[in-house]
Amino acid sequence: MANDGVNDPVNTGRRRFLSATTAVVGAVGVGFAAVPFIKSWSPSARAQLAGAPVTADISALQEGQRLVLEWRGQPIWIVKRSKAILEALPGLDGRLKDPESGEKDQQPDYVLKENPEFRSIKSDVSVLVGLCTHLGCSPEMVAEIRPEPYDPEWKGGYFCPCHKSRFDMSGRVFKDVPAPINLLVPPHHYQDDNTIVIGVDPQGAA
């Protein structure tokens, strides 16, 4: 597992994010083979230094795929979740440290309005800072609903092999693991149905 070496704490207040893009990887379930190229745009070096937001086209993102952007040297994960994953999330509440995301600094308030378990503006699209909240490692996405050696009742999520922290597919941390809080959700909004902007809250968000 790669560690990008960036361990700075993340302040999820209103701020701007730097730099974009690179890859679409991973899986939220089974049944897909090829991973199409997902287009995203990178601001100029000068704009990055000024704190320009990151914009990405997610029109080609299919169920079970993850788009990885880069912000301040840290990965931002955009994942298209399956219906089966969404249906499994409410049943995990009793196994989690903070199932309702009560720690306010973990995410903007607007991602909890529709359904706190999803921690997202759109139910099927999850947006997370891809760094473990323990020591800043980058967890692996293990999204299939199937028994795993570290959890015979695994319903999909993120596993950090460094110190065995586990998170569900909304980035909520399990009990009895080293990570103290949920994975962070960056400020973001949708410019249109297919375009997501990382680093800027939706218009009118408190």
C-alpha cells in the first residue's frame, strides 16, 4: 500500500482545493472489467498556488468505479456506489464509532441532510478524502459484499492494512480500530449532473 507522505490534518471548513486528477480505479462490487478513461481538468500552476478548486467530469463513471483526484498531495475519492452497497449501509450503524457523523469537522453539514448514512449530496456518489484518520495512510477499497479475513460480515468498505482500521462505503469508521474518526468529506458541489467541483460548497449552503 502506497503512502503519499502527506499527513497534514484536514480542515473541512470552507476552503479551496489544489490540483487535479489522474486515475479511475477500483471497484464497488463485481461484474465490470474495463475501466474507461474519466476526463478531468487541472488548473494552471499559478491557479493551484492560489487555491483553485478541482473540477471533474464524472459522466463516464460507472457503478463500481472510483475516480481519484489529487488535492494538496492528498487523494480525493469519487465512488459510484451500487444499490446493494447503499442498502447495506444502514445495517452497519451498531458496529460503527460515529454512525451519524456527529463530529462536525468530518464533513460539511449539507452531505448529511438527505440521509446521514450516505454522507453525500447524491446517494450513489461518495466523495471522500482518501487518507486514514489514524496516521494518514491511504486505505484499500475492498468494496465487494463478502466475508474477509478481517471481518466475516464485511459489507464493503475501506481497509487500512497498516494498522487494520476499517471504514464502510460512506467512510464511517468501525469500533475498536485505531482510526479515531470517520474519513473526511471535502466541500464540493455539482455544477451540473455530470460535473463535480471539489473545494467549493453548494450555493446557499450554510
